[in-house]
Amino acid sequence: MNLTLNRNVLVDMFGATEGLGLRVKQAALVVVGIAVLALAAKIKVPVPGSPVMMSMGTFAVLSVGAAFGARLGLVTMLGWMLVGMLGFDVFQSSTADLNGLEYMMGGTGGYLVGYVLATVALGVLARAGWDRTAPKMAGAMLLGNVLIYVPGLIWLGMLYGWDKPILQWGLTPFLLGDAVKLALAAMILPAIWKMVGRARG
């Protein structure tokens, strides 16, 4: 797949583009991104028979990757994880009693690794312009979900044993919800680009 990575991502379209102003903008975006990831992680729905709950976390992760680009998206993702590692309740199922590294090494540990991979991938694809049209954005979201699920499922199997119903715990209950989130992102991000184009037209 030949990618030409010379397109702007959404955050390039407003504010400063160089110097101190750019650094201030990037710092502010990281803080906002961490807050969005933390809030989205807490919008969750229990899934019967699975130790992992469905949340808007994947939607936020993939959207941040696409809107911020690979580099700033990765910094934001690592910042969010650092905040969680320090014991703050920013993860999907973290609590006052279960947080920090103890939580991160639990059932969701592999998905957190997947979040990093997916953020970078969505950022790269956005630089190639995949966030401009619904079909390409849907494809990017699908790839992002694969990158989240693969390490997530591998980690669940290593943690709980491959004799357990790993796919029933960590994949099949979430497919419908992920399809809905994929469709939302495929519509929302290209629509934002169209609005940006009209505003600058």
C-alpha cells in the first residue's frame, strides 16, 4: 500500500502552525485529548459473559489518532496512559481500588497496547487523506479495530488460558457496537472536513 503522507490532519487547520504558538496549541490539544479519552472510557455498557465492557473508548482512540495525526496522537495516548499509571481513574473499568499498573496488567492490558498501535495507524492514514471520505475512513477504522483486538485477544488468552472462551469474552460481544462506532466515525470526520472546506472557501 503506497501512502503519500503529505496531507493535513484536522488539528493542522486551526491555530498556530509554527514556533511557540504551535507548541502551546499542541500542549493544549494533548490535555484536551487526555480528557476526551478519560471521559469516553467511562461511557460504557456491560456485556453479559465478558470481563471487558463495551465503551466509547475505541471511538475516541481512533478519532484522536485521525484528528491529531500519528505523532501528536501517540503523545496524547501515552499521556493518558501515564495519568492512569499514576493511579487516576481514567480507564474503562478502573476504580479507586483497582487502578494504575495493577489495572493495566489485567484483562484490558492487551487492548491498551492495541490502542497505541491503532492511534499511530489512524494518524498515518489521516496524513494520507483517508479521513476525507467515508469509504476510506471506514477502512481506516476497520484496520484500527483489528489492531486493537489482536493484542487484546492474545493478552486475554495468555492471562486467563486458551481453554477459556476468549473470542466470546473479548470479541464477538463487541462487534455490533464497533460497527456502529465505525459508521459514526466514517460519517463524522469526512463531514467535518467538508465544513472546514466550506469555511475556507
